[in-house]
Amino acid sequence: MTGTGFEKAPARDRKRFPGISSRAYEHPADRSALVALRKLTGFDTVFKALSGLLPERSLRLLFLSDSVRVGETQFPHLHTMLLDACYILDLEKVPQMYVQQDPKPNAMCIGLDEPIIVVTTGLVELLDEEEMRAVVGHEVGHALSGHAVYRTILLFLTTLALKVAWIPLGNVAIMGIVTALREWFRKSELSADRAGLLVGQDVHASMRGLMKLAGGNHLHEMNVDAFLAQAEEYEQGGDLRDSVLKILNLLPRTHPFTTVRAAELKKWSQNRDHQRILDGHYPRREDDKDTSVTDSFRQSASHYADTVRTSKDPLMKLVGDIAGGTADLGGKLRDRFTGAAGGASGSGGSSSSSSSGSSEDRGTGKDTGKGGATEQG
């Protein structure tokens, strides 16, 4: 299609996922937060009641009046992609979609009652057809997960924080909530990247799209392996000072860094869970109400523990070492004050035997602690 930045790609069959639950592709940290929120009785009612306070109506009017609404007669190729993405992920109500004049490549999904998808002209002009398909799938994934609600709240709170910045401690309290929401939202972006892959079913197109977001329309100058190597270097490079700087750089962002997103998506594409979804084995929406909050939090905690254990970042390695040392110390204390100590003390009634028993306890505790540390590793 001339002038749109799209390249003609051959038609191909892709799998569809009837009744798929967003839990199938959600990042563990994202999933645990969403499951907990969905379990709160009246949660949706409360936030819909807040819609009058939030800028949703204003945003809807703004896009309607100053952007182009995608449909059969306007950006029909994007309309077809949107219908296709909703069909693949089995989302019944198709969100409205707008193209906004902005040279910066971007896309978002917002709204409380009904999600709205917005893509910028910079993005439309940058990506080819298959890359754009992954982006549309990404945004439909946000809609299916219910992320639009929480993103709207995040936008509202960020605006509010600026308005109350002059109030002593007022900004601090709100920014604390905003920081927590941003951490969750960064994980939700990883979830939506997975949804984009499920829709596009072309990991190379997803990689290309992320590379273009980082380096522009210069694919002939970029290399996927080298791009992914940057993520590896970013994770393990530097010392503790660099680790702190990474955290400070990340805090104000709503999205993870692009190389990190590419590495995470590549890893998930090769994961057994991804293959099981393609084979038709995935959680169904009809079972969402029976999902255990405890299990979801356990999976999230397990994910973070694995991240700390396997990370090559200097700070994460230090945290892992401290955790291992704490486990080692815990093992010694446990054996000192429970079974091992009792057994040693019971072997004799005199004070000298007691003293000797204590010495043995220390030896036993040391061995057990080492065993525990090895098991932890």
C-alpha cells in the first residue's frame, strides 16, 4: 500500500485461540496483581464510578475531534488487522482505534468503560505489515487483560501528582502509588508483547518491530543477534553503581527498555508455555473466577526468586548471596535451638556433657547450613 510504510506480505494461516484467558500470556507479576484486583468485590463498580473524575471522557472527545478513527473507509488495512487480532484472541467487543498525528512512534490502550486503542502516524509509517500486526495484537492483549483501566488510572494519578506538587508531602504519597503502578505496568507491557506474538505468530516480525522502535527504519544497519547481545551486556555489565543507575533510569518509565523487551519475548517464544498455547492447551476465560489469588502470588514470588537467582546483574547477585547467607544462618540457628540441640543435650545430664553437646551442635549446624546453601543454589 503506497505511502503507508507497509510492505506486501504473503497471506498465511495463523492459529486462533477460542475462549483464551489473558492468564495464558500474562507475566507472573502482572497476573498476580490482576487476579487480586479481579477478586475484590465491587472493584469494577468503584472504578467505573470514578470515571467522572478521570479524564476518560475528555480523551475520547479529543481523539474523536482531532484524530482519525480507523474503520472500513479510513485506514482500512489497520481496521482489518484490528478485526483479525480480536478474532485470534477471541475478544468479542472490538475496541475503537484512532490514528493520531505524532512523529514519535507510539501506541496505547486506555479507557474505563470501553478501551480505546491509539497509534501514532510515526508508528504507522515506521512498521511493515507483519510488524504492525504484532503491535495491534499487543494493544488488543492490553484490552483483553483489562490493562486499559489501570493505565487510565495511572495517567490520572500522574497528572494529579503534578497538580498537588506544591502541597507538603502530598506529592510524595501520590508518587509512591504512581511508582508502584509503573512497576506493575512495565510487567504488563511484557504480557502484551506476548499477546502480540500470539496474534502475529511471527517472532522475527516482533523482533524487527522492537528494533525499529530503538533504532528507527534502518533494519539494513541492524542485527537481531547483536541487538539481543546488548540486553545481555546491559544485564550483567558494570558494578553496583551501574545497578543503582539502572534502577534510577527505570523508575520514571512505564515501559521496560527495548532491548530487555526483545530478550524477554525471545525467551518466552522458546518457552514450553508458549508452545502449549499454540497446541491449544491454555487457561480459559470461563475459569478466571476460580483462579486462586494465593497461587498467583506464589507464581509471582517464584518468578522474582528465579530472577534474583539467575540474574547476572551485580546488585541482584549480591541480593542472592545475602539471601543464601541468610538461609545458611537460618539453618544454623534452627539446628542450634531445635532438634539437633535437643538431641545433644539429652545425651548427658552434666554441665560438661552439655558443653560438649553445644560444641557438637555447632559442628552439626555448620554442616547442615552448608547443605542448605548448596540446595538453595
